[in-house]
Amino acid sequence: MNDKTPWGQSTVGVFVIQGMIGPIIGAVVGALVALSLAQPEKVDWGRVALVALVVAVAVFLLLSLILRKLRRLAWGSIGKFLKWIRGLRVTTRKVRTNLMQAGYDKRSEEVTNERRLSPRPRWRVTHNDGDEWIYVHNSGYGVDDVVVHADPELFEFADGAEQGFIKGRLGDNGRGGSSGKQVAGRLTKRGQREGITFTFAWTDQLGDAQPRTEVDDLPISATLPARPLKPLMQPTWQIGRPKQNPAKDVFLLVNGADGFECTNVVIDAEPSYFTFILKRELGDLAGIGGLRFAGRPTEAGRMLGVTFTISYNDVNGDEHTDYLPMEFGRGW
């Protein structure tokens, strides 16, 4: 229980309020009322209001100095108001826009730093001769929905697509983990010789598309190195009759160079000089050996000779065309 007597009920409080302030205010108000009734034209109400305001302020200040609660309420509120006034800033739309942009830039910098510190994928591409696909490996941070790009002059994606796509998760977050998936397509001849750099885009585990900008410090590419070229050997072509199982109109295309290899051999000639009876696509040839074909020279071919065209792919897959002239005469 609080036994402290309020100031208004203390001896000093009663003396000040009831003994001084009350009678003074009562006397002033009574005089003004009497004067306004007796001689209203002599009352200057504007001056009266001003004097009343001054007196009220003086009384308020006096009481605020005496009463602790009133002093705290009055002067504390004035102090808060002055602090609020000092906190006001006169600004313009341009200043507000610059402040907002500064905030965005700071946030973007924080996001960029966080992204640089986050785990990242590690890309690698492999390919085996003869495969109609590549393997895309990620041995780093797992990502989703990988999009693969490459120069179309170096790599042709399946079905004429402009890019490859690996749906779902690719990669393992564990140390030393690795996973790979196929992307259908084939290397062009130029891609085999020059190598291919594949670039990647993906969605990270936070759901953000990566890379977001060109300045992102992220591993976004992997290079498939050029395939080493095998040494080439020139063939020595001849056309003659087979010694074993000879037959009418059957010929033998023979290579005499040891170590020569080729695929997809095709023989052709002008129809006005030679008529083919059996296939012109002769298949593959390795080393010394021959390939059979059937046909007969025309009358013009017997008289003027026939120049055969031999096309094939070498050991590096490149196309070649050789020309082989031949004289027939009446004995054929």
C-alpha cells in the first residue's frame, strides 16, 4: 500500500491551488463578467483571450515545475516531439528511387556472394566411337533439368533439335559422387577433328535457373576433345577377272596396298560406257583384297575405255573419291 500523500492533497498543494491560484482565477473571471455586464463596449475580448492564454501558460509552467508527473508528461512529450521533428527528412522522387536502387544492389550483391559460396556442379562429357549420343556427367552439386547447347556445325542433336535436355536430377551431393545421362545426337566430321565445347543451363536445388547472368562465376561448360586422327594409307586400285569362280560379266576391284582400310566402297561409271548388272555398293575392305561387282562395257566402252569412280570412307571417316581408267578391247 502506497502511504505517500499526493501533492494536490498535501499542505503545500492545498495552499498553492486553493489559497493562491483558485482565488486569483476566480477574481479575474468575476471582474471580467461584471465589466462585460456593466460596460460591454469597454471589454476587448481579443486582449482578454491573449492575457488568458499567457496566464494559462504561466500557470502550466509553474505547476509543471512543482508537479513531477505533470513535468514528466509535459517536458517528456515536448522532447519526443523535437526528436521526431529532427528525424524528418525532406526528399524527392529521385532520391527515393536512388535509395531503393541502393537497397536492391546491396541485396543482389549478398545473393551473388551466397551463390559463389554454394556448392557447384562439375561437368564432363564423354563419347565412344560409333555411338549416336554423348554422356553428360556431373560429379559435383546435384542439379535439375539440365539443358545442353553446342555449335550445330560440330554436334547435331537428335531429330533436328537445337538443344539437348536431361529431365530430373543429375549429380550427387556426396563427396566423390558422379552420375551421367545420355543426350542423343552425333558428332560431325568437324566436331571430331576440332573438339566440341558444350554449355549447360540448369535449375539449382533452391529452384533458381542458373546461370542467371553472364557474370555469374559458375562452371557452365565442358569440352569433348578432338579425336586423334589415324595415319592414312593410299590404296592401289586395279580391276580384273576373279581367278576363283570366274563368271561372265563378273569383275573384281582389288587393292594391293597392305594396311589400307576403308568402308562404304561404291563403284560407278558413265552408263554410256559401262552397264552395271549387280550392285555397285561393295561394302568394306581391309588390307590387300578385292570386292566383286558385275556388269559389261558398252560398245563405246570397248572402243574408248571406261573410267571408274571409286568412293569410300577412310579410317578417320572422311570421304574420298578415286578414278581408275581401264581399257577393255575385244577380248572382254
